[in-house]
Amino acid sequence: MNTEVFITCAVTGSGDSVGKSDKVPVTPKQIADDAIAAAKAGAAIAHCHVRDPETGAPARDVHLYREVVERIREADTDVVINLTAGMGGDLIIGSAEEPLPLHPSSDMVGASVRTEHVRELTPEICTLDCGTMNFSNGDYIMANTPSTLRAMASQMKDAGVRPEIEVFDTGHLVLAKQLVKEGLIEDPVLVQLCMGIPYGAPDDINTLMAMVNNMPEGWTWSAFSIGRNQLPYAALAPVAGGNVRVGLEDNLYLSRGELASNAQLVERAATILTALNAKILTPEDVRKKLKLTKR
């Protein structure tokens, strides 16, 4: 068991959750406020996407990220900032019989555009989705080719930002090892195991442990599951040797029928960890562990 655990709060995500819960933050102020509230509840890291303030749709505008980051940095409450770099790899084919032209809602841009906000704002951490996957239903593909990932990893390295490698399936971990071998990702290596997302790695214990048992020695990892298994994973991940992620990106409920806030999910995770006699790491503890630079 990992007895010194950090909690990441995934504050809003890019999924179709805004219409399902009024607690999902949308505007930069709401996102920053939720990140700060999560930190007060015990989260060391705030993982942030941004959304169109008018519609709630997922966005990747640099000015929206800038407002979120500036608000968090100006706050009295400390938290490690982790920005997504996953946007811009959304490929949606036209149809099963006529895949081309692509659906108008496809959002495919180059590596430099996907990391623009990272290079400008230099958060301590940003995500690197380490592979391509059929993502849930319909014709949507989460597209991350090896050449794109190499370019993005190189740009993150040059910016001095620690990548959090997002692993959605077993082959993604193989590619992550290759990027580390090539020197594109430096020690200490940070991995997030993303479990239970159709059609990636299911969130059963056998699949989780298959990936854990193939994790190189010395790598730091965290794990989460979506939906109802998010909170059980707050116990399962540290017992298996990892860290914890909760938040409204992955799950909207505190219990059956009871919508949660980000702070409530972090509080529940902290209660679980305390019951396991685990020490909950602070943002400064995480900076020392992962050799992060606070900016």
C-alpha cells in the first residue's frame, strides 16, 4: 500500500456533463473557485479543462486557460496546477459507410497548437494522452499518433512542464515507456491510469493490476474510475500502490441520487484515505516528490 497519497481533483473535464449537474463549473471564475475549494478540502493537484462560458461546451482558448491559471495563482490557497493538453485530437468520422469528409465537430490541430497554452502559462503539470482509442459510442476517436505525442512531449520538456501521462489502455503504457526511453519524458515519471472508459481499459481489478504490475519501478502513478466506481477507487488505488483522482470530470454523484461538488468528492476521498491510515500529501509535498517548479 502507498501510505503517502496525493489527491488530484479533475474539476470540469470536456464531457457532456453541464446539462446533467448544475454543480459542474463552466466559467473561468467558477473553474478556478472549484479548484481552490478542492484544495481547501485536501486536493494537492487541480486538473483543469476550460469551457465556453456561454454554452458550457468544451474549449481550448488560451485566454480562458489564462484566466483560470491567474485566478488560482492569485489565491491564498496553494494547489499544484495541472492543465489538460488533450483537446485538439477529436476525430469524428462522417459515418460508417462514408467516413470522409469528417464530421464538422471534429477538432484536429497540430501539436504546437495543442500545447500553446502550456508553453504560454507554464503550469507545473500538463496531461499527455498516450495513445489513440475508440472513445465511448458513435464515431468519435481520441486521436494521438506516436509522432504527435513525440512532438508534444518535446514541447512540454522544453517548457519545463511535467507531463502527466494519461493511460487509457495497456498499449498506452507501452508507448509511454518508449517515450521515456527516448528521453522525451524525464524522471520523475508521472502516470494517470484512466479506468472504466468505453472502450479502453475496464475498471476491474485484474486489468488495473495488469497495468500496475507492468509499471516501471520508480514511476509515480495515480488511478481513477468513472461513475459509481470513482470513490471505491479512492481506496483501491492506494492499496495497489498509487495515488487518487476524484472530481466532476469523472463522476457527478456523492451517493445514489445526490449530486456532488468537487470539494465534497475530495472530502470523501480524504475520509477514505484517513480511514486507511494514509498521510495526505500537501501541494508542497507533491512539488518535492515530482520535482515541480511553482510559478
